[in-house]
Amino acid sequence: MNSRACMNCHPFRHSRGNRGLHARRSQGGAALVVALLIFALCTALIVAMKGEFELYYQRGANVIISEQVYAYLRGAEALASLALVQDYDSDQEREVPRDDLTEVWAQDPDTVVPYDLDEGGWLRGGLSDLQGRFNLNALVDKAAAGESGRHTPAQKQFIRLLLALEGVELSEPDAILVTESIGDWLDPDSEPRLNGAEDDYYLSQTPAYRAANGPMVSVTELRAVAYVTPQLYDALRPWIAALPDPASPLNILTAPPMVLRTINADNTLQPLSEADGLALAEARANEGFADVAEFLQHPVLAGKNLGEITPRLGLASSWFLLSAEAKVADRKLRLYSVLERRGREVLAVVRTSEGLCPTEQIEGKFCKTAP
């Protein structure tokens, strides 16, 4: 064997070759690990971007759906305004304008048939007469000389309403306490009435606050008034409103039996019986009343001294509550609008809505509270 061949067979050369092969294999494994790490990082980024994109897409879809549903609800408001204008035009042919429950605008939103929309959803709504409810802002005045007792006709009417409520046990002194507290909340001075409450009472509460000393803009303010419990507020809600004009007459043609029970003789604070309230409503539905005088001649009221409350009664209304609801893409939105009719002009004074949410979360009847 020659020396060159022996050199090729030298163990040192075999060792160098093995180390080179091992180094190449190590570099290949490290590259694979790096590639896997990059792949894992890219996968995580893609998943995160996908989640962000889906969230962004859902937000955009919610905004679009919200705008679409709200546009339908504003359309319902425009349609309600048109109905009120047409009713006003019809009243011009009458000797005495009137608004009653047989007119086209008087639709109960809970029973009206929904209108199908082209997009696959639906729209429904109805109007109710806010002057068929007791106006809380009428309690601002104090009894004047010549009025029987120490309460105004409006205060007497509200005391009767409190005593007529179901599910709430109130004595006559309790009803007077609540009524005069509301009067103090509304009047501009800080002098408490005999059974009322002013800043001294409210500043002792936790947290402390002050009386508004101004008219209510929403019936929800009633929850802040002294001696008004949550149970009392819930019982009152369907029968009250907060209208800017304290002198707005009660429409006897649209008032529910509960509110009709507040019409009683000047010398009593007790309401009519439930049967009497239903009798007045039934007579109104069957025969109707041509005017306030005919209403006061009904057997339930005939022979009673009603001189003080008569000026607070009327046949026509200017304030209405629209309750509308629309559904698009399995989501619903509700709109409540307080509408004021001034001749042939109808203004949306207040708008409130119940938020966009899945259908099943807001099933049920419309809220009967005026904003």
C-alpha cells in the first residue's frame, strides 16, 4: 500500500469529514426550528387579525343596522305627524274640535299589526294621547282664595289618583304628603309647603341633592321627589305625563277609567269607585259625549258640585306619544317621541329610544311611560 493511499485512510481525515456532516445537519435543524417559529408567529398574527377584522366588521354592521332601523322609526314618526295633521284638517269641519279613541291616529302600539319591510323585517307603532293622563306640572300652583279647602283642583285630582291606585296602600294624609312634595319640587321658591319638602329634606339624603324648583321635563323625575317610593312610581307611570303647560286640560274622550275616577265633587278627596270609572268609559264608547256639559250630566256625576274641576276638562288634545318599533336582521329598536300639534305643524319635542339589541332581549309590550 503506497503512502498516498495510507494518507487517505488516516483517522484524522475521517474525523474532519464527520464533523462537517454533523455541522450541516445541525444548521438544517436550526433552520427548521426558525421556520416553524416564523410559521407559528404568522399563524398567531393571522388569527389575531382575523379576530380584529371580525370585530371591526361586526361594529360596522351594527352601525349600518342601527342607522337603517332608526331611519324606519323616523319614518314612522313622520307618518304619525301626517295622521295628526289630517285629523286637524278634519276637525276644521266641526263646530267643536275633538280628539277621541275612534279616530285614525288612536292606534294601540301593542295590538297594531306590524308592517312588513322589504328587507325582511317589520315596523309597527301607535299614538296615545298624553292629555288623557294627569299632567304632573299642574301641581305647581298653590290654592287661591275662594277655592274650597287648601288644595287646588289639580291637587285634589292627583290625591284621588293616588288613592285609586292598585297595589299601593296610601292613606289620605300620605297622598297629601306626596302631592305637596311634588308641588315644592315644581315651584320656584325654596319655602316648603305645610306637608311638602324643599332643599332641607333633599340635602339630608345620601347622596345629597336639591329640589329642581322648575317644571318636570320627564315623569322619571318623580323618582327623585320626597316620599315617592319605587312601588308608587311604578303604579303611577301609566297614568301621568309631564307636559310643559300646567293648564293643559284633561281630555275626557281619551282618559282611561283610572284617570276618569279622579273627577269627583269639589268637597271630597276620595276618587270615584272602580265601577263608576268603568261606567263613564263604557258610556263614552257606546253613546259618546258631545261636550263636557253632557259628560258632567252622566248619572255618575250628575248632582255633584264640580265647579272647580270643570275648567280642567276638555275634548281636544295637542300632546301625543308615539311608540314605534322596528326589526331588521334579528335586531329591534324602539322609539318614543313626544309630539306637539300646533295647528297643521307637528313638532317632536322629546325623543328617546331603547337600544339596539337581540330580539329576544326586549320582547314584551311597549313602555307606557312618556319620556
